[in-house]
Amino acid sequence: MDSPFIDACRRRDPEYTPVWFMRQAGRYLPSYRKIRGTKSVMEIAKNPELSSKVAVDAARALGTDAAIIFADIMLPLEGLGVKFTIIENVGPVVRNTIRSRDDVDSLSSFDAEVHVPFVLEAIDATITKLDGSIPLIGFSGAPFTLAGYMIEGQPSRELTKTKSFMYENEKAWHSLMGKLTAMVRDYLIAQIRHGVQAVQLFDSWVGVLSPSDYSRYVSQYTRAIFESLPQNVPKIHFCADSGNLIEQFHAAGPDVLSVDWRVPIDAVWDRCREGVAVQGNLDPSLAAVGGNAMVRGVRQVLKGARGHRGHIFSLGHGVLRETEPANLRRIVKMVHQTRRS
Ligand code: CP3
């Protein structure tokens, strides 16, 4: 497959800058809302026919250069015995939170073929539907972000309970991170076996950590995951609000760093001595606002990327619900029409 997205991940200069959006299949899209109807995110994700349709429809509606499998970062945790519900406008809420070493010890071990066969079938179905037109991105939540939901029990801004568990039960913390690392590896390797052409690791909330805590409690797990994946599949590391950790993310070994709008995009190449591809980083609010502010924002990101190899245009975080799909189509057009040199 000739793909500007894969070329950019590899820092080969594609003809034009590729673009895709996190949460491109979501409630802002009328075709998604129609399928969602009364079904939950989890019900769609567990139905390969529907989840493949949702993923492909979104990519086609927008004209993006990649599709992403429709799933949720929480999904594989069911295999470990985590009980949760995804509540609309809130996020994942876990019933059996992790409070002690015993809770960590009682987690089951994970086998993708046994616990999430529907994700793998959805990958097969999505690849068939895409028919070689664009690559499919697989993904997983990263151990820290998953541990955050398991310990807090609900979305949290400060992750204070998580930090307290990490500092006060250091052995149990490392055991939990070890189990999650094994799960993420198995999950991503199964996705790759089923044909995803790139993988993204979502460590959405790890930006709450200081550089020294990141290096003591998290970085070894991220590195172990990336090292265990085959070389020929590009690996993307995503985190929001984490300008303080860019060099450390880079050292963990991804091919692409996905950064948000709080950092100037050119600074990422500078800080990593051009040794990485960069994905991002328009403020999702600008995609929702549209008009001149959005156009100026897109131009600014493209200008920041000029002269650097390996740019994948994206938003700094997921598409907001109030976004007009036409705004995203306009972004795709602008990015594709802009000359790289
Ligand atoms: O096109 C895609 O990217 C869709 C696939 C996808 C979903 N979740 C489906 C979903 C992906 C890549 C995710 C990742 C995910 N899920 C992350 C990492 C990315 C990030 O945003 O940082 C996180 C933290 C979650 C956990 C989660 N699931 C949250 C915070 C929410 C939002 C709750 C809400 O209603 O606002 C969800 C629900 C969810 N997962 C939606 C989608 C499309 C919302 C739409 C719906 O309810 O139908």
C-alpha cells in the first residue's frame, strides 16, 4: 500500500501532509449518532459489523489518510476482571477499583484471542471494507492511564488516588504496571497480527507526573511495550498536556510523538533533534469554532512543521462533540493542498 500516512510516520517525505483525527468516529458525526441510537459505545465496539462500519464511514466522510479501529481503551480491561461502565459525558466508571496489593494480585491474565475476539474480528472486517485504500491504526491505552481509571474509579483531573497508590504501595504499583504492560503488549501484537498498519498508545493523562516520577514509575513500561512490537509497524505515542515530558517520551522509543496545542510543534523536532515524526497539534476547540480562527490555526501548525520531516496533521486531542463535520473536511482539504516545501 502506498500511503502518505505510513511515509510520514517513517519520516520519508510524502507528496502531501497526511491527516486524521482522534475520535474521528464520534457523536459529532450524524452517521455515528444514527448507528449509536440507543446502543452504548461498548455494544458498538463488541459488534464487528457495526464497529467496522463506524470506523470506515468516518474516514470516508472526512477524506482522512488513515482510519482507526473503533474500540475504547477500557475494553481489554474486562479480560483482567475490571468491571466498568462508560457513562455519557463523563467517561469510564469502574466498580471494583484497585485499593490494595490483593486487588492487584487478583487480576486475571489477559489473552486477546479469548477476551477481545470481537476487536480482532472488527479489524478483519475494517481492513476488508477499506480494501487497501488507507491504512488502519490499532490502539491501546497505556499502563499509566489505564491504572488511573482502575484506581480512581472515574475520570479525574489530578489523579491524586493514583499518585498516592504509586507512592505508598510502590511494589504493588510495579506489579500492576507489569500486568498492564503484559496486557497491552499481547493486545497490540494481536492487532498487528490481524493487519493494523500502525499502532497508537494513548497515555492520555500521564502529563500529570513530574519528569522524575515519570522516569521512576512509568517510562520503563512504555519502553518495554515499544521494544516488544515488530519494527515494521510504526508506533505512535500520544499524551495530552505533557510538554514537560517530550524528551522522555522520545527516549521510550516511539516512531511518532502525538502532542497537543500547548507546545509549538516545531519545538518537538528541535527537542528530539529531528529524530522523530510528529503528529498534531491543532487545538480541537479551533476545529469546533471554525471560520477564520480555524484557518489561521491550521496555517500556523503547517508553518511550524515546514522544513521538518515526518508531519502527520491532527488535533491535539479528540474531536469535540460540537464540531461541524464540514470544518474537519475543510481542514483535510487545506492540509492536502499545502505544499510541503
Ligand atoms: O474514532 C475514534 O477515535 C474512536 C475510537 C475511540 C473511542 N475511545 C471510542 C469512544 C478511541 C481511540 C477511544 C480512546 C479513549 N477512550 C481514550 C484515549 C483518548 C483520549 O481521548 O485521551 C480515553 C481516555 C477513553 C475513555 C473514554 N471513553 C472517555 C473519556 C469517553 C468520553 C465520555 C463522553 O461521553 O464524553 C469515552 C466514551 C467514548 N469512547 C466515545 C467514543 C466515540 C464517546 C462517544 C459516545 O458516547 O458514543
